[in-house]
Amino acid sequence: MVIGGAEDKLGERVILSRFVELAGGDQAQIVVISTASSLGDAATDLYRHLLGRIGARTITGLCPETREEANDPQAVAALTSATGIFMTGGNQLRLSSIIGGTALGAAILDAHGRGVVVAGTSAGASAVATHMMAFGSSGATPKHRMAHVSVGLGLLVNVVVDQHFEQRTRLGRLLAVVAQSPSLIGLGLDEDTAAVIDANDILEVIGRGSVTIVDGSDVITDAFRTTGHKPMMVSNARLHSLPAGYRFDLRARRVLPLDVSPNARIAQLAQGRIAKMVRQATAEGRNDRAIERSRLRHEDRKASE
């Protein structure tokens, strides 16, 4: 699960609830890794509280601050029985520099390989891929030297992830990276939005915003000629913007049909009926109060006469 940051923590908590569900619900054994955050253990405590309220009972915190700590056998042992791993936001370079290439980094890959759900939010989302958007400039226009890419933790192969996507106008730098490396698929995650990717590399969008997917299979660019920080020409890139409910096949690089099965349709209709009933009940309540106020005013006028 890669999350664009600022996931809902107070309302329906769709994204965090899905993570706990995938990790095993009330039987989940979750490890929160807060290395990326400058808040350290405070970030761990926050997610321990949030995930606990959703139903997870066993939550362990890890916050290695040096590569020596990330090679500690006790840190590795914490992942042995984990059913879910959650990496907080912060600074993705801090996360990759401290954990990448260590025993803990290898343990995360091993856990993922045996089916443990791994989630990262914000910086944690950027760090999970083989190619990591380390830092860069905002803007909608792709430019030379707009983004710096480094090696991530390697869970998502040939993918580069960017987060806070719409909110910080990061389309330009994702286009620039994919134009320079067309074998990559670019994922731009809006805030409070997640891409859930299964073992068959099928991506599902959940949350409030959209996931922007940049496919450079047929891209044409002059990136190799552009110098300085000048705009680059990018043509023929495929751009997909997928809101919640849509799915994308990362291997075939295509959008999958929207699920319109009877069960999904019934659930959608039921949700619509409930919403309509709530609106009607609210309106009736307002009308009842208005009638009562009118009756009281009428009685007051009669009494004063």
C-alpha cells in the first residue's frame, strides 16, 4: 500500500482501516517503522494509537537512527511474526539511507515476499519502490534537473512513486523522470489516497483523491539534449487519472474495467438510498422545527391581542 500522505485519521479512516484488514484485523501483528520522521517515537505512538483504535491489538515500534541499529538482530527479529509493516512519513532519503542495504531492509523484503502487507505513507510511499523520488521542484511543466532520483527499498519494481501529488503540483517532475527513464511507471498519489497493489501487480485506488499514472512506453522527448533547468519536450506519454474504485494492471500497463458486478451495484444503490434517507430526515426535521416555530409565533400574536 502506497499512500499519498495526510490520510484521514479522524473520520472513516478508509485507508488505515484497509491496512489493518489486510494485516489480519484484530489478529494483526503490526510493526511501525518511523525512521523517516523527525518526530521519531512520537510518530510511532501516533500510529500505535490510530491503528489500535481501528482494531489492531499488537503494534510494535521500530525507529533505527543509524545503519548499525538497522543491522541489530533484535530489529530484524521484530519482523519475524509481523503480518503488517507501516512506514511513516518524513524524509524518504533518511529512510533509504539508514535502512536500505541493511539486515532490516532485507527483512522487509523477505516479509513482503511471504505475503506481509507493507504500507508507506508520504515519504514511506516514495521509499518502497526500486526507484525513489528523493527530492525535486514543484510545477506542472517537466524540466531538466527538476527531480533527483535514488534507489529505494525495492518492493515495487520499475515503479517511481511521488506523493502529495495534486496538492504540491508535482506532475512536471514525474513526467520528467518517466521521460528520462521510459521503462518506469510513474505513480502520483494525492493526499488521503492510496494505491493497493496485489501479488499480481493489480493496482486498486482507494481514498478521497486520485492516483495519476504516467506510462512512458511510447514517449518521445528531447531530455538528452536539454541543459540547465530548461523545460524539456515530452510527447506521447500516456496519462491516467484514476479515482477510488478503479484498477490498473501494472504489467500490461492498462486500466481495467470498473467493477459493475451485481453485488457492487447493489451496494452502490444501497449507499445512495441511505444518503437520500438521511437528507430527507434532515429536511423533515428542519420543516418540523419551522412549523413549530410558526405555530408558537401565531399563538404569541393571539395572546398579545
